Amino acid sequence: MNGKLSVLSAGVLFFIGQGLMAQKVKKDTVSTKEIDEVVVVGYGTQKKKEVTGAVTSIKAADVSNIAAPSFEQQLAGKAAGVQITSATGILGEPPRVRIRGIASITSGTSPLYIVDGIPIFSGDVGGQTSTNGLGDINPNDIESFEVLKDGASTAIYGSRAANGVVLITTKKGKGGRLSLNFSNYAGYAMPVGLYNLLQTPDFIAISNEKRANAGQSAVAFGTEYNTDWQKAVLRSAAFQTDNTLSASGSFGKSNYYTSIGYTKQEGVAIPNEMQRFSTRANVDHQAFEWMKIGTNLSFTKTDYVGLNTGASSLSGNIYNAIKQLPNTPIFNPNHPTGYNIDAIDPRVVGRWQNTLLAGDNITNIVYALNNNKMRSSVNRLIGSLYSDIRLYPFLNYRFQVSVDQSQTKGFVYWNPVHGDGRGSNGYIRNDFSDYLRGNIQNILTFNKTFAEKHTITAVAVYEYQKQKLQSFYGGGTNLSTPFFNNGIISSSVGTPQSGGGITEQGILSYAGRFNYNYAGKYFLQASIRRDGLSSLPMKNKWGNFPGVSVGWTVSKENFMQGLENIVSDLKLRASYAKVGNTDIGNYPYLGLFSNYKYADYTGVAYSQIYNPDLRWETSHKYDYGLDVSLLKNKLKFTFDYFENKISDMIIEAPLAPSLGVPNNSIFKNIGDMKNKGFEFSVDYNVINTENFGLDVNANLTLMSNKVLALANNNADIFSSANNIIRVGESLRSIYGFEYWGVNAANGNPVYYKADGSLVQGVVGKGVYAVFDPSNPNDISKSSILAQSDKKVLGNSLPKYFGAVSLKFRFYNFDLGTTVRYSGGNKIFNATRRDLMTLNFNNNSTEILGRWQSPSNPGDGLTPKLYFADNTLTNLTSNASSRFLEDGSFVKFDVISLGYNFPKDILKNVGVRGLRVYFQAQNAFIITKYKGLDPEMENAGVDFNGTPRQRVFSMGFNVSL
């Protein structure tokens, strides 16, 4: 191999050997010399052309300029089989990352993240706001990402690999003089959209029509104000900036990379913001010819300001704002607070000239946002020390010890005057969380070629990991004075509260991998990992996780000679592996006692039943792949068919209440599920000349999911009011009533029953009657709409998704765009249903299509309005096809325009490189979906979420 690998990481590294010499030529070709691409897989290395698993490499330089609070959002659309979505615009809320689907029903579904060989915490890390653990890593420090998707590439991680593995390599120092780099971007974010709500004239008309149809007097009066409450809680120009200064180079026998970074992002929701200060030092030192030592160390301080975003909370920002009465003001100079708060009932926003309080007892949301406080501050240390020892030319030993510690301070204050804290005369709380994970790895690697054609690589691994999570809090209600609003003060609360907890988990592992390569044509890989997990009972604590894969480079066969100019490379791959899921909780099998308080007495109570037979959740993964390079590597095509059979999923099985078991359930291995699909990816270097270039990258994933087995003879699980888990269906399918439309004769909503007959809800009566289209005025035959009439309305999981990226270069200008797409799923738009409320609240403009009379039946979907008749008219406790929509979309995710200053000009001022650019993110979307964004869903339900952000930014990168 002509390249040199400086650091053997337990993560994945992608690099091009030092012999690579890319040359610009005038012809429409790419000329390279001695290209040797290497992928560092788990605990070892392989040449990329010898890899027999499904691995996608992403260069961080291609995504680092994307303005995002965490690096996962930068990877959206970059890899086939990987779906990354953000359901909200709240900073600190982690994106949802799925690699080849969902691999569990109740256990963890997030990938394993490894940074420079360090398994790190992901997800929320405590505090009183959303605190994404991956947001503590500065994206500018990252060199590359590798996504391990199939069983063969993840099998070496055994029990932790059910959801795939994302391996991150940070930047390292390179030999040579000091190199300084500074990158910056600054821009503004805005909501992707606002809900179309009624203006004051229509609001008054609709509100009083609701009352009139119910035989009640008008309540909506006053046209002085036409307040846009959405704009009052959202920022239209949220400032965001990111700055990183780095230095790299060598000193004697040491290579180093250091950086400091500062990020400040305002969220689109007031007062949400994130501020991150980061430092990193990566140092490698050649202590002896036979030994190298080094460290990868980072420290990050991340501060978040949050807010109440509850989808049905009285002071939830969007829930509240879209219900506010537009003919009322936000402020009232005559009120002691200066805000519009009702003089008769100070729990509720002021009614102004209306004669009725706003429905649902909503607060003045602006007062709540300006006077309540929710904060989190995260101090994060991720670091490792290692030594690489060459025992023999063919035998290496690596020792690494690492730690990931996240300490989070949380604070919440609810003002006692109005809002969340009024009912308890204020609430305050300080808390502290300490997440600590230690990891020790011992890796022995053998690599030798025999008789010039037989290459054997063997890896043996011993790994130990232990984590401890502990937290405590103090606070209380009934505040002595609102003055104490920055932290808990002794004797400042009338009803004190305190608590805490400690959990631990350990895992001990032995692993081995064997690779055989014959003449670069035939490949065999086999691995085995044995894991012992503290979360399982003694007799099932240990699990074995094997994997095997084969590859055949067809293009090297004699019968392919003469086709080299057409078929540059052709390889067939196949793999199988069994992997597990350790994210099952800390003590799911134990019989547990928990603290319990009755009146002034404290004690313990039985809280979880013992199951000594609980065992591993396992995934059996199959993959069949094809890699093709054509026309001297100008056109590359990858295809994979994958199948993942998940068995023994841990689910709470119901038990008879007469047994007296806590929660009337027991954890058992009773669920099976299958994901399968196809992946396609294409990379086409269309043109590459000295002054002109065009590259096209595209990927497509086709996927299906099916539940195969559940508890209690495959009994349905109703995971929410809108979702069902049913054998034979896709996970968490939308479940509800099928809507027929409006009875044009009387304005009643009409639904299908299970037998196909029709039933109408009699508006204002709270009963159902048979609907006969030939005699629509007849409501004399009583009927019911029962739970048994519900049906599966659609899949909540997409059946296809992917992206297309274009990179265009003209002289020193570059233009790039990424277009993502997804479809085949349904979304229950619960926000849309909420905006059709029949209470005294505002509505969306959709309500203007209501039924008014037989001669004016409206849009055929919106029934007659009748005050407070939500349960029957809108079925507020159930999903229905009335608000079911297609979730398909095409989204212009990133559009960037950049300019690289000529090097002959820059060298005169001592600058090695300078690029400036403009970028738009989430620029626009093509969809039939009526909500703000079809990605704003959770389990296929869109319900009062904070709008996602659209960002316009400018930046520059300079190298000295």
C-alpha cells in the first residue's frame, strides 16, 4: 500500500494514500496515480476495494458549512438507507436517525455513535430543555463520517449494532509547517411557514355562527385589533453564527490538530437559543520506531434556553398561539403586569370586548414566554489516550482508554402571577445530571500475505465498558416572592421538593474477525463477538453475535479482459450477521422496589415484577450487494437488497389485574418484526476540465416494514390514540375512523362502519344515526360509531426516500444543491383538526368551507358548526381519514453558491486559500400536504409542533 495510516482507530477513517496525485487536465477525464483508498472498519483497517459490507463514506468538508446545531442534520440525504428528519425547529431537539428502518418497538432505535473509537452518549443528556448529546460535537472538527449499514460491517460491534453504526473521525495533524484555518458563517433563520388563521372579521363571524347554531347568544365583539399571535411567539429573523479557528501541523515527531469554536444560534421560537463553546486537541507522537502514543481530547460547554412546547399544554407555544383570539391585544397598559390578562379570571388571557373567556382556559402566551425560564447548561468531556505497539512487522497491539462525561445543570422557573405557575403560586427547580461512561479497548491485529496472493488479517478484541448515570434536584412550589427567580434559595418555597437517582450498566466483550483475500478477487470475512450485559439475568447475560460476508471482484477475471475501458470495477457482495440491542433499560428483568410516600410517611413499594428468562433482542441481517464502476470510474453505481428480521423484542406483556403485579405487566421477549428493502446510489462525474466541472450524486431507498408477532396471541397494541401496532401491518400505522364526508341535507359528519354501512353524527345531540344517501334527512334510526369500526388508515413510515445532489464548477465559482424526497406514508394532521375547534378559539381558514345550509353545503368535508361540539363533530379523541394526508414531498434542502479566490492572488498576501459562499437551507418544498412541513410528524402524527427553520447564511473559509 502506498498510503500510510497514522492512527488505528476503533472508528472508521476514510483517506486517500499519500501517493494520490489528482491532476487537472484539459480533456474531459480524471487522471489519478496510485490511488489507494482505505476504510478503517471497527477495530481495524481494510482497503476500500476489499470491503464486503455496506458502508457509506461522507466527507465532512461537503457538509460542514450547513448551519445546524448538530452534525446529524448535516447528513440528511447523503447516504442511501439512512433517513434523517427533524420534526421541530426547537434547538437542542435531536433529529431522528434511522438506518434501514426501525429495529425495535419499545427499546432504543438510535444508531451507535463512535468518535475516534470512543462510544459516546447520544440523545438527551438531562436538564430542563432539549439537550441533544450530539450537539456537543463541533462539526468543524470532523474529518469524515462512515455509516455502517449491514450486518457484516456492524457485526464486530455485536450487541450494540441493531440500529446501525455511525463512525466519526475527527481531524488529525499532518506533517509539515503550521497551518491555520478559520471558518465562519452568519445568517438568519425563519419559520418554514405559519398557519393560515382567521383574521378578526372572519373570526367574529365564525365564532358567533357557532353560538347561533347552538341557540346561544353572540360572544365575539370588537374589531379594534387584528393580532397575529403566531408572529408574537416566533422570530422572523433569528440570528445564527458559527466560528472555528484551528491549527495543525507537526513538531518533531509529533503531529497535532487543535481548535476552538464558538456557535450562537437563536431558534425560530422565542426565547429558544443555543450557545456552544468548544475546544479540541488531537496529538500523535512517534515515541519509538515501534510505538506511537496519542490523545484525542475535546471539551464543550453548551447552553440552551428552552420553553414549553407541549402539544396540548395551556402554555405550549404553538398550541396556545394558534388558539388565541385575534381581536384581543397582547398588552394592556392598564393591567399591573402590562399584559392583557383577564381581570375577572387572571388564569386566562384577557377577553377584551368579547363577552366570553377564550376557550380551553389558555394563558397570555407572550407573558408566559417572557416571564418563565427554562435553561440547561452542558459541560462535556470526550477524550482518549492510546498507544500503538508494533510487536512484529505483521502483528500490532493497540491499547485505548477513553471517557465520555456529560454534566448538565438544569433550571426551571414558573412565574406565580400568570401561566404555568399560577395554580401552584409559582414553581422553581434546580437539577444536576452526571452521565459518565468509561471504555477500555485492547486490540491485537495480525496482517500477512503468503505466496503473494493469499492475504490474511485477523483481529482480536477485549473491551470493557461501564456507565453510571446519576441525578438530583431541589425545588418547590408556593414561592415566597417572584424575586427569587434565578435559582432555588433556602426557605423561599412553601412546599419543598427534592429527589434523585442512580443507574449503572456494564458490558464486557470479546471479539474476533478473520479476513481472507485471494489475489484481490475473492474475499471472505467472518467475525464473532461475545458480549456480557448487566441488564440481563445471569443465565442469559452472555450473547454470541456472529457475522460472515463474501465478495467477488468479477472485473479481475480473465473473461473480463478487454472491457477495462468500460467496466473499471465490478464486485458482488453478500453478508449475514446476528446483532443485538443493548438499549433496553438498565434493569428490565429485576424485581424492583421503589420509593413510595403516603401522607407524611415514606417507604418502599413493589414496582416491577421479576423475569429470570428475559434475553437479548436480536436482529438477523442479510445483505446482497453490487458495486460497479464504469468509464474509468466516471460513473459509479451501488445496489443493495437488505433484510432485517428482528426477534425476541422486549415488550410489556399485560397481566391480569387480580395478580397485583405493578402496572399489570411484565417485560417479555414476545415481539418479531421485519424490515426489507432496496438501495440504489449513483455517482457520476459528468465533466471535469480545468475550468468546468459537473458531478451528480443520487440515492434511492425502497423500504417496507411488517410486524410479525406480538404478545397475548398477537393482540393489538394501541401505542397512542392515533396509532396501532398490529401483526401484518407496518409499525405504528395510523388507526381510526374512515370519513365519508358531510350530509349535505343537514351538515352532519358521516363515517363508514366496519361492515361498509354509513353512520352520521347528529350535530348538537351527541348521538349517531343511520345514514341513507337516498333519504339523507332521516335521522330516526339510531346507531353507534364503535371502536370496532376503526381501521388501519395508512402507514406512518415512508415507503421510499432519497436525494439528488448536483455540484457545478465554473472557473472559480461553484454551485451546489441537494434535493431530498420522501413518500408512501400517511400523516394524521392533528394540528389541522385542532384548528377546526368549535370552542371560543381562533380557527384556520379551512373552517370557512363549513356547511351552512342545504343550498350552501360548503366544501363537503366541514360539518355544520355547533358551539363546543368537538367530540362528535371533529372526533377529537380519535384519528379519522378526514384529516389524513399524503406525506410525500420534494424538498430543496440546500442551495449554495461559492467563490474560491485565485491562489496566485492570495499568495501575495500570505493566504493559502479563501472561499466565500452564500447558502439557503430548507429553501422550499413541493408537497400536497396541508400542514407546515410533512417532516413535522411523530409516529405519523403532526400535532402543534414548532415550525422547522429555513436559514439563509453567508460565510467564508480562510487558510494560512
